[in-house]
Amino acid sequence: MPFELPPLPYPHDALEPYIDARTMEIHHGKHHQAYVTNLNKALESFPDIASKTLETILADIPSLPENIRTAVRNNGGGHWNHTFFWKILGPGKGGQPSGQLAEAITKAFGSFSDFQAKFEAVGVSRFGSGWVWLCVHDDKSLCICSTPNQDNPLMKGVVECPGTPIMGVDVWEHAYYLLYQNRRPDYLKAIWNVISWDIVEANYLQAVKS
Ligand code: MN
């Protein structure tokens, strides 16, 4: 099987009380696992595609054979998005970014709290299921955008706002429903407590370097 579920980089209960252990067990062990299983299934008869990196596959969804295009978009997106999400979260994190990322956020959004308010608003207004992202565009500017379902900004030719994601938050109900029920705004406020700014900052530096 070319793609595998990566282990969570911390125990299931590490993000308590902001994200509960049961949600993490189901989210990682069932939802993320299902994206991996279904991605592998879709690519079973396409070893040439399956041997590429997931980033390469997602960057050119329109070139995929039509009969697997939607399955790879949804499940490949789901696998990439969740792998990325687990890494930008962590226990004992939160606070504020520093260095060049902090400067770029202030320049783009006015202040860190203005950035937080806009990020939350974009996440809250995503109708149905999807993601909210902090991205770097080709001109190295920062932008907050949202994608439906398991789309992400790497999917050039598919999404409205292509770019390099440096932070992303899952706003599917499966990410928060057990603890927050319908209160997505409360989940988005709480998640700042577990954002790993050192990782997001490393993602930013990588994105502006390339
Ligand atoms: Mn999810």
C-alpha cells in the first residue's frame, strides 16, 4: 500500500481540554484512516500515479484519469490535510507567532488579534464541511482562505485560492461535534490554545524561501 496512516505525533488526550481524546481517536483512527484506505483503493490500478508524492498528485488533479479524479481529490486531499493538521497542533502550545511570521501577519492583517478574528470568521462562514487556511501566495503575500470538503490550496486548477498552506484548521463537524456540538465558533476560539507556532513559522520560512 503506497500511502499509510502516520501515527499521531502525541497521545490522543494531549490536546485536552480543547480537543477531547475521543474525538482524536475517531478523527485519526477512523476518518483519517478511511481517507488513506480509499486513496490506496482508488490508485490500485494506477501504480505510476501511486508512486508519485501526494503533493505532486494534488497539484495536478485535472490531469488524473476521470474515473478516479474525484476519489483522489477527496481522499488524497483528506490524507494530506489531516497529516498536515496533526503536525501544526500540539500540547502546551498556543500563544503567538514570533519573528518573520509575526511581522508578516501584522503587515497583512493589522495585528495578531485581527488575524485571529478574520481566520475565525472565515472558518465559521464555510458552509457545510471544509477547511480554513493560512496560505502563502506566489508573490509571498499571506492570505486566509477556505476550501470545501477535503480540497486544499495545493490543488491548482481546482480551488479558487491556490497557494502554499502554512496552517489549516478542519471545520468538518467530525472535528468538534462531540465536545462542541454545533458551536463551531467556540471550537475555533479554543484551537488557538493548541496551535504550534514553531511549526507554522517553519512552514512559512520554507514557503517564502522556495
Ligand atoms: Mn477531519
